[in-house]
Amino acid sequence: MKRSSTVLWAAAGGACLALSVAFAAVSAGNPVEDRQATMKAVGQAMKEGAGINSPATFDAAKAKTLMDGVAADAKKLHGLYPAGSDKDPKTAADPKIWDNKADFDKRLTEMATLASTAGKATTADAFKPAYAAVGATCKSCHDLYRKKKS
């Protein structure tokens, strides 16, 4: 039963990855659309991670797939904030990003590292605090570098 569940989660993860790649291909060339799609993928992975955050629901293979995706997306985000893209009216990125790009990039690197660590968890007891650390890093960056909704 556990093996078939792992295979099912791996197949679902592959389907999500294919969908993310297809969506990114549609918006290729527009850094605002690309980073919004990437952030949505991170948000979805974090939402799914919350669902496996207990001993009753934990699945190490799914945790690895989700957190490896978050780590890859965090690395990808480094290149999606070119100068001038803060002028796009659709962006939720605060201009403070470009004023303090080094700090912003440091936070993305930290998110990637923490997500990679969380993906290595083999138990819910190890995953829960590692997952929480990823979420705290996401929140700290959003608090500083995301425009407040009016």
C-alpha cells in the first residue's frame, strides 16, 4: 500500500511539474508573469506541504518532491527581477527589491536552502519545523518586498 501511494504521489508531482513548465512556456519572456507563475507554484507547494505536516499524513516522497520544487523555484526567482520590471502595473513586487537587491537575493537563497533541507526529512517530526522555517522565510520576504494590497 505504501509503495503504490508513493508511486501515485510521484506521478502527481510529475504532472504538476509538467503543468508548471507548460505555464512558464506560455508566459516566457515576461519576467512579471514568469515570477507570478513561479510564486503561485511555490504557494501551491507550501499549501500541499501543510497537508502532510503531521504523522498521520506525512509522506517523505511527497515532501521531497514539494520542497525540491520550492528550492528550484527559489533559485529561478533570482533571474526574474530584472531592473525596470518594477514599472509593470501588474507587479506586486515592491520597488524596495531593487533598492536592496542583495538582501532580497539572500532571502531567496535562504529559502532554497531551507526548502532543500525540509525535502530531506524522513519523518513528520523532522519535516514540521523544517517546513515552518521555509514558511517563515517566505513570510518575512513578503512582509518586506511585496506591495500591500489596497
